Amino acid sequence: MQAPRTTPGVAEAIDLLKHSLSTKRRSGAKALRKLQDPTAGPALLEALQEELPDARTWETQYHMIMALGTCSYFPAEPFLRELAGRRFDATMIYVAIGDALVRLAAPEDGRWKTLMDLVGRGNEHLAYGACQAMAMLRLVPPRAMIEQLVEFANRFPLDESRGLNQRLWIAAAAPGWLEHSPAIRPFLDACATSKNPEVKLAAEAALQGKYRNWNPL
């Protein structure tokens, strides 16, 4: 059997995951996020497991988790699901976990189940990450779920500018939702008046049926 073909640059990025400096390991993880090669998955998962005991390197851990998701390394899903229940002082780690778990969930029903589970856990950072992945993947949920997501987002201040604005990724995901639920247009109309510039831009684009290109941290 022929070995899987590796994308150019993957081997070099994997080597960085073993560097003694966390900044270099982070660079390797960031590179693998962009390369999106599943063959990097085993090395990423091993690097993450070694990195986790050091709370000081949370940024590196964040990018390793995000890379596991973008590389579609499905064997990492059980470990990341277990991580979602751990306590982290650096809450951005939960954002990465939420994002990666949606990307690694089984298509269709499994993905929707994962998304709504993360949104319903009461951890706003997990929810933010899950909705971020939904928007980046341009997913169109079933009508009932769209309405649940709008209801969830409406619980949060329209003009929130500090921390995470839960409305952002719902609005960013919504260009493909307009024909699926009457609940989405009033939500977007409200978001288009937000003083948060990202929420406003996302809503204005969605009302025109256009997806914007986003570059999450």
C-alpha cells in the first residue's frame, strides 16, 4: 500500500513541534493549521499531550488544538472531548476545543449534535469556538437549530466589545440561512446596528447573502 502523500512543508513544521522553545513549537502548529494535512495529526496530538502540563504555553496549546481540527485528524476527537471537561485558566483553549470538535464531528447529524452540545454546556468559550467553526465551514443547520442558535445569540448584549461577542459567528454563518428560517433576518437586522464593528460587518454581508473571509486568531 502506498504511503499517504505529505504536503510540502509539513515535515519541517512537525520538526518545529519538537523544538525546545515554545515560540518555535507554536510556529510549527500555526504552519500546520494552514497546511491542513491529516498526516501531521499524530505528531500534533503527541505534541499537545506533552505541552498541556505547562499552563504558561497556552497559546501554543491553542494553536495545536486548532491545527488538529483544520488537519481533520479524527482520532484526536475523543481526547479533545475529554479536554472540554477540564479546567483551564486560559479560556481561549476552550475556544480552540470547540472549534476543533465541530470540525472533527461526523458529518450531518453528528456535527449538529456536537455543535448544540457545545452551545448548551454553559461554557461561553466552547460555544464561541463551535460557532466559529460553523461559520468558517459555512454550515447550514436545520431550521429548528437555526432558531435555537438565534435564541442563544440574542441572550447576549448587541454591542458587546470586550471579550467574545457570541453574535459574531452566528451572523457570519448566516448568509446561507436566509431561505431556511424567518428568524434569521430580524436577528441580522439588529446585528447590523451593533456598535461592534465585526458584528456589524458580518450582519451586513449576511443580509446581502455574502460570506466574508475571516481569519480567527
